[in-house]
Amino acid sequence: MQENIRVVVADDHPVILFGAENALLKFAGIEVVARAKQSTELIHILQTIPCDVLVTDLAMPGGQYGDGLPLISYLRRNFPKLGIVVLTMLENAALLKRLSDLGVESVVNKSDDLSHIGLAVQHVSRKMEYMSPSVRASLDTLRMNAGGKTSEVILSRRELEVVRLFVSGMTIKEISEQLSRSIKTISTQKNTAMRKLGLERDSELFQYAQSNGLLNLSSYTPGEGG
């Protein structure tokens, strides 16, 4: 008799947590063994409860182990056999590529039907890739725009510097004063960074920064490097 796929669901929004669990209960052979609302709780669960697949929100602030890509990286290092399904509202190409680089083979957009979570869990448990329709469409668009070739998105140090200061809450004018560059230069560097990342709105930039750990400025010193 085949054993159930043991799943932990992690999300800081109770509605999504409830919805994801309910969606998974409709799949025979899938068992939700625990729930977590932030990374501290999640890591404790993974250390104490046997689990095959983790279904986790990407943006889940407040825990000791952070969230976004830094948390995914931590999970990959410390729980290498754990299957991971990422839930997110983001679809930008840079984020999807970074997730893939970290070994995440399954991404489900929260705007898609929640049944895709169960399908993703089934695929991941068999070491297979699964992308929900919205995510797949984004990847297909990326491939078409790149002529079938994808490349690493690299921001210059100055662009990264501007992005980090901007998402920390500073205005373009304040950044220009701090870095001794013109407002036009700062604005251009911010816009260039957003174009490279495939982002159109400031709100998307904040989401990207949170998911990539750019809101953690404790180890960053403005002005270093060129």
C-alpha cells in the first residue's frame, strides 16, 4: 500500500492557509501534517515532523529565518530531500529564474485555481516540475522575448544600491543627496534596474525586493563599490 504524501503548508495569511489545506484534502494520497505562519515555526516543524513536500508562500515576513529567496536557500541547504512548492503572486522572469537556480521545480500563482497546489504536490513528490497556468504563461513569454534563450539578470552595483535605498523608504531626491548623484541619474538607474528585472510598477519592485532579501540592509553599506 502506497503511503500518503506528507505535506506542510506555510503562509502568513490565514485565508490562504485554510484554502490551500482544503484544496489538498480533495486529493487522495495527500495528507497535511502541519501548518506554519512564519519561518521560525516552519523550521521547528520540519525538524520535528516527518514531511515529504512543503507548500510555502514566498513572502512570509516575521520569522527568525526570514522569507523569500533567503529562506528557500536555507531550506535547500538544510533539508535537501524536501520537495518544495512555492506559492506567490509574483510572475517576473528574474524571480522565476532565481527559484529555478535554487532547485525549486514547482511554482503556483495564488491567482490560479487552488487545485493546482495539489497537482504541484503530486508532481514534486515524483521529482517532476509543475508550474501553474499563469506561471507557465510568464515563462513562455520570457522564452519568446529571449528568442528561446534565458540569461541571468545582473544589476550593476550602482543600480542595486539605488534599488536597496529606494525600497528602504528613501525618495529619489533623498537618494541623490546621499549618493551625491543627480536626481536624473538616480531615476535612470532605478528605471534601468526595473527594466532588467521585468518590473513595471514600484509596488512590484517592493515585492521583488522582499522576495530577494533586499529589504535586509544590515550588511549593506551605501556607496561601497562602483
